[in-house]
Amino acid sequence: MQVPLLDLKAQYATLREETQRAVNAVLESQYFVGGPEIQELEKQIAAYCDVGHAVGVSSGTDALIASLMSLGIGHGDEVITTAYTFFATVGSIWRVGAKPVFVDIEGDTYNVDTTKIEAAITPKTRAIMPVHLYGQLADMTPIMEIADKHNLLVIEDAAQGIGATQNGKKAGSFGTTGCFSFFPSKNLGGLGDGGMVVTQDEALAERLRQCRNHGMNPKYYHQWVGGNFRLDSIQAAGLLVKMNHLESWHAGRRANAAKYNSLFAGLEQIVTPTIRDYNESIYNQYIIRVPKRDECRAFLQESGVGCEVYYPVAMHQQECFQSLGYKSGDFPQSEKASQETIALPIYPELTDEQIEYVAGKVIEFVLEEK
Ligand SMILES: *Cc1c(COP(=O)(O)O)cnc(C)c1O
């Protein structure tokens, strides 16, 4: 049996006509940049996330960069973030000229260990950038307390967390800004690249709108430098079709996670995801720890099971960040996670038969230690 890590064709099959109609409407209008679909998507995302304002941008990466730029974070500033994340989190801090300062993760949730944040604060610290990895929120209560106490901004990297909640409150609604990605593999995936910044701060939303259009205001007048971070109308049109299905897709992923959890129950070699009782995950990824991870990955691939390692190298070990002066051993939980974890297929359209096949192959591997 072949089970891909993600099967976007299965989702598209249920949305084909609606999506083609929506894209066609944009084609007929020839209004590709700044069309009405963008405002409608911003309105719906703001309502969905329980925030006042949403600003469509060109990617999740650009959502982070536009947040940093609009908040005036750059050269000479430090931003505290996790050592274990997708590269864009740290790349965005670097690209605005600020210095990323890493903190280790919790070994069970893979999110930033909030007990280690205060020790990383210096007089140069301007912001904390927590990541809601794999679809589960970082522990925002202590993060917001620390930020308030030290007068720091909070930029939530919620690229993997749209719709996830903590004590019933939505990802992206805690911080100064919340940043989402519509990369096709995210729970809300576009027809290409796209992203969104949400905020409760109206003046900041205005700066973000200006920032995505070269900082221009009024037309051809620039008091400061932004970029071209605009979201295309075609992306917004495609995403609007998907908005109505998002909650049911989240529910499908949760149900699939529960099925894996019960199939793996009692096998101590397989460490299933820990979701805090105050969190509801959207399971952008379903991550397990297994012994001999690389051999396990090879066995699964040979068996037709799509799987991936998110992520094989912690941020402080990336070649491009060596000048920051970190060394191996500095963030042991991040390093361990990079060596021991693997992602299994979790997309909502998976059948029970496919889930049982995937789980069966993982169990076969750990019992026989291939
Ligand atoms: C996907 C992702 C991003 C970047 O989003 P893009 O839309 O691909 O630019 C940033 N941070 C995290 C944690 C992500 O998973």
C-alpha cells in the first residue's frame, strides 16, 4: 500500500468545481493585485481568529518579516525564539538585521521551554517569537507575563497553528501580532504561497498594510521602507473556498491522531505527541519519537509510507548561524528532537485502512528493530 505524507489531490477532488469557479472569477475580472477577495479573506480570518485586524501578505515568512519591520525591529535588536523550528522563524529575524537568541524546547511538546526565556533577556531584547509547532500553541501565559514584565513585543509564529486554541483562545490572538502561512502543506493551504498577519492594534494593522506595499503612503510617498509583501487575489479566492471546511479538516486530523495514539498505546518504544490539557492541537503534523529514527524512516519509505523529519538540524547548528557562537550541546532537547522524531501522514482524508497500515509498519519496525 502507498500512503503519501500529504495527499492534496484528495482534498482538491472535493473542491474542484468551487475552486475553479472562484479562480475563474478572478481571471475574468483581471484584478490580480488588491482585488475584493483579499478584503473578504482578511475579514473572515480576523473573525475566525477573534482579532480586530488581519492583513494578507505574500507568505508566512513575509508575515514574520512585515511584523518585525512594522514594529521597527532591526539592527542592534535581539529577538528571543526557539532553537527548534522551521528555518523561516529565525531567517526572518536575521533578514531584518536583528540577532536571534535561542532558547531550548520542552522535550514533550517540542515548543519553547518558557522557564528558560528570562535568562535569555538582555537590554537589547525587543521581542519574543514563540512558535506553535506542529499545530499546538506554546505556553502563552508565562510568555505574555514575561513580555509584560520586561516590556517586550510578542510575535507569534502561528504558521502551523491556524485555528489551534489555548484555554479556548485562538492562536495569533495572544501576541502583538500573529503570523500565518498558507503554504500548501499547512492546514489552510493556498494555490501557492500566501500568508496573513493578525493583530488587535489598529495603528499597527495600518503600518502592516503600508509595509506590504513598500511603506507607501500616500501613493509614491515613502516615510520609511517596506517591501512587496502583497497577497494575490487568486490566492485569496482559493483560500475563501477552503475557509468553510477548515474546522472539519482540523477535526479529521484530530480523529486520525486519536486512532494512531490508540494503535501505539502500550508500546513504550513509540512516544506519541503530548498535547497539554489546556491546548487543542490542529495537528499540522503528527510527530512520534522512535529508536533508530533514520532506519525507521528508511523502512517506512521502503514500505510505501510517506514520512518526513521536521527538522533534522536545530537552528543553532545551522551553518549560516555559526557566527552567533552557539555550539552543539547548548540546546540538548532541540538536538535530541532533531535526531529522534519523525512525522507520519495525518491529513484528514486518510482512511482507517491507511492509518492501520502506517501504524502497523511503525510497530513492525520497533518490535523487530530492523
Ligand atoms: C511554514 C512555516 C513558516 C513560513 O511560511 P511560508 O509561507 O512557507 O513562508 C514559518 N514558520 C513556521 C514554523 C512554518 O512552519
